[in-house]
Amino acid sequence: MNDSPGWASPGSAPSDGKEKAIPRPSDPQDGSGPTGQWSPEQPPPGQWSPPSNPGSGPGTRPPTPGWGGGPQRQGWAGPPAAAKPGVIPLRPLSLGEILDGSVSALRAHWRTALGFSLTVSVITQIAVILMQRYLLPEPTSIDPNATGAEALRQTADSARSTLISLAPVSLLSMIATLFTASVVTVIISRSVLGRPTTLADSWAEARPRVLPLLGLTVLVAVIMAAIMAVGIGPGLLLGSEAGAALAFLGFAAACVVMLWLNVSFALAAPALMLERQSIVAALRRSAKLVRGAWWRTFGILALTYLLTFLLTFLFSIPFTAIAVIADGTEVSDLFGGTAPSVGWPFLIVTGIGEVIVSTLIYPFVAGVMALLYMDQRIRREALDLDLARAAGLPGYGDNTPRS
């Protein structure tokens, strides 16, 4: 970031294959005596003895044999606690600290993060409801008794109608996610340093990177679509039973490749936002940070999306039930083969539920991505030292060596 030294990609980071800085002992505080030599005054020789128990002295019972004379009230001191100027400690993070850090940042800046996310979600959902009501075609009905060529034709028509209906909705959701992720990433970066932020400041810093972030998202989507086309294309061109089997195998292989690439590129958006990288450089940067930690990144992302799915499911149940009652729609129509004709009450009530879920999910996922990016840089490039300097913590001057 502009006012936070440390976000820029380091020129001599450990992950770049260059040598790490070697910590060296500092000179004596009083300036006397050459460094690295013994002092001329040495303590008299003596014999080491274990620490004594409280109350030791004349007439007390000698300690029992063993290390330290039995249980001690004051043991060896543990490692010092990591500095924590903001929502996370400046050290490698655990899964719980990443999830808790995202929630803590949103709780600390709820007016900025959730207010912006709520505004974006409301605008997006209004557009979706209007499109569903006036622009998108009605779902195609499927006859459960159809067989043979008729069943295949109905299945193809239903899939085509579903894709046509989902494409604009997915596009709007993608745009909403981009806007929210851009602002939340800036908020998270400020929260890590313990700095306050406002919506105007966050938007002013995120606005120049919105178009590159959109280009990054479109490029990744095009790559995934190309991989799927290559996977199932040859089988679909054959058109026989062997072609169907080939298309299934190609589909499975394409899913594996897409999953690997999605995890490898998961940190591209934070790198593009915080390091001011270009689109291609952000993809390379993400792949580099994830390399060697693919399974850990996959596990964190899988758990994050599982939590968001459960939250969406729990919210959808009561709002769908209320929508069905308010609209007078039969429950059997929603799960039957016929296309249900829903009215304004159904669309409005379910839209309110979508707004609530989106307001909570969009910033939470963006916060997890940003903290996961910071965690990988802390592990590979000692970003914690740069963040401590940027936060103005004592003892972290410019001459502090990287670990």
C-alpha cells in the first residue's frame, strides 16, 4: 500500500531464491570492549546447582534428586508473544486465527465493511429480481414420463434455459463480489496494522484496482471455460456411446485441472490489490506463494466455502418457507417437473434473504483470502517484520534482520 511499506513484493525475499539476512550480535551498549571477546573480569568458578524451592535455607529439607528438585513454581520462560498491533498476531497464522481475524476485522469496521457490502447486495438483488421478472425466460417443464429422444431433447432444453437464466445472475454476483472484495481487502490491510479507516479512504485506495481485478476475474473464467471445452469437446463431437464415455472422462480430468488452478490462483486478487501487480504478474505471484502449501490452502478454502454454504442454507430455509406462504405457491411445484409461476411476494422475500446472506458472506470470504495471502508471505518472506515496522512497533527498525 502507498502508506504501508511492506506490501510491495520484496526484491530479495527468501522465496526468490536469495540468501536470507544473517542476524549478528549487536555491539556492547556502553561501547567498551571489542565485540566478540571475553571481558577481562570473570566470575569466580563455582558449581552449578538446580534452582531451590521457595523456603529453602538453614534447617529446610534438601531438594529431592532430579532436575530442579521436583515441581517448580517458576519454570523456564516460554517464547515471547508475537506482536499484535491489529486483528492478527504478526507470525504464521493457524486456521482458527485466519477465520477469527476476518470476523474480528469486520466486527471492528462493521460500518465500513458491512455497510458497503449491504449497499452492493441491495443494488445487485434489485437488478436480479427485475431480470427474473421481466427478462429471463420461464424454466422449461420436463415430462418425467418422456423416454428416448424426447427425454434427451427436454434435458437439453432445460440445460439451455438454466444456463441462460444463470449467466446474467452470475455476472451480477461476480461484479458485486469484485467491488466488495476490493474494499474489504483494503480494510483488512489496515486492520492488521491497527489503523482506522473510513469508507471514503478505502474506496479511494481500491478504486484504481477495480478494473484490473475485473480483468483478472474474467481471465480466470476464460481459462476455466477453455479447460472444460478441451475436456468434453472431443467426446461431444463423437456423439456416440463411446463419445459419451470420453466426454465423461474428459469432464473428470478437466475438473481436477480446474480445481488445481483455482487453488493456485486463489491469492491473485490480494496480490493485485496490495502489491499493485499486473494481472499476469498477480497470477504468477499467487502460484508462487501457494507452491509447497497447496493442500493447506485447499483445506482452508474448502472449510471457508463449507461455512458459507451452511450459512446460506440455514438462511434460505426460513425465507423460502415465508416466501411460499406469502406467494401462495405450492411446495410440490418448486420440486416438481412443472415450472412454478412465482409472483412478486416470492421474489421479494427470497431477495431479502439473499441480501442478508450476501452482506455477510462477501466480506467474510474476501477477508479470509486477504489474511491467507498475508500468512503465506509471513511464512515465506518474513512479512511480519515489514508489517511491524509499518505499524510503528518499537524494536522493529530498518536494521532489524529478516528471520
